[in-house]
Amino acid sequence: MKKLTSLGGAIIAASLLVACSAGAADAVTPASESSDVALPPTSGVFDYQLGGSYDELDLGGGPTAIDVVVRDATSEPLDGAYSVCYVNGFQTQPDDAEFWLEREDLLLHDSNGELVIDPEWPDEYVLDPSTSAQRDGILEILGPVIDGCEDDGFDAVEIDNLDTWTRFDEIDESGAHALAEAYVTRTHDAGMAIAQKNSAEITQVAHDEIGFDFAVTEECGVWQ
């Protein structure tokens, strides 16, 4: 599910965030030697806060503490909660369009040479992870964003839009997976866990081979 930048407020969800088992996460670390990362709790209140941050929510019985929260990389982590930093790893953010257009070689083009825009999110261009040079160029830009999440005190990073290779024929699956593995390595090297977002059909591969530690699932678009 995509980031809901058009919402005036954040979507509230009270649910469980299910992590990969600690045993599996400790045993399988192909993308990085930095396996000593803290995983989120597997029970409690999970809140997905994109579009605005707040410290408590009301589930009908008054203010309720939040145990796990996802916030944008431009926000601060929530004190006392396991805080996940949102990074759009495979598409551009609306406010960054001009920046990326100056680096057009890193953006996906169709067979006519035109830039590809996500039809569901028409203010976002799609990144092109097809070649090693392009992946290096993308990581040169987004790697410092991941590092900034650690500097701010986040516990983990969520990389959005892993599934672009399933939605755009121009993207090679292996290139997308290689970029994902680069994000995993960068995040682990920064001492944080990393969450898979989208592509639930490859969850086993995403964990065992790419190196994701847990998964974030939400249905903000469904529930508006």
C-alpha cells in the first residue's frame, strides 16, 4: 500500500504487527553481517502515521499509548514506542519531483522513452533499478535518508513499493531485488531492522534471501 500523502490527517489502525520469529531472523542474514537489530513487539497497538504525527490515539476508552508506529522520514520517532521510519525506496516523493527530474537517468522510461508515472499516484515517478550503476545512483540519494533515520533515533526502516517490478513491465525483478538488498545492507549497517512493504507473495524470499527482518501491512487505501 502506498503512502497517503493526500490525507489531511493520519489513518488510525489498531492491530498487531507480526515480525519474523527471532530465531529465523538471527539465523538468516544474507544481506548484512549486522544481524544484531531489535525487532518490534508482536503484540500491542500499531499506528500508521503518514500525513501527520501524534503521540496518542483514542480507541474509544480515552487516550491510548502506541506500541509500534510508522512515521515519515521527515518526522521524529515517538518516545516510548518502537518507531519505524518510512522511506519510499522505489518511487519518488511528490515534493521531490524536481530533484529527481534533474537525475532522469535514474527514473524509469517506457518503450517510447517517456518517463513512467504511477497511475495510482500521479505525482510520483518510478525509479529504475535495472543496472548496477542506476542502483548505485539511487542508493547515493536514499542511503543518507536511511542513515538519517538512525540519526533521529528510529528503530527500523520501512521501504515502500517493493512491488514496482510486478506493476511495471519495464522493471527487471532481479534489479529490484538487488536494490532491496542494498537497502537491507545499508539499514543493518546503521544498526536498524528493516521492514518489507508490499510483494507479500515473495515474503519467504524477501526474508531468507534479501534479508528483510519483518513486514508491515496496512490497508489505509481500502479504509480511506
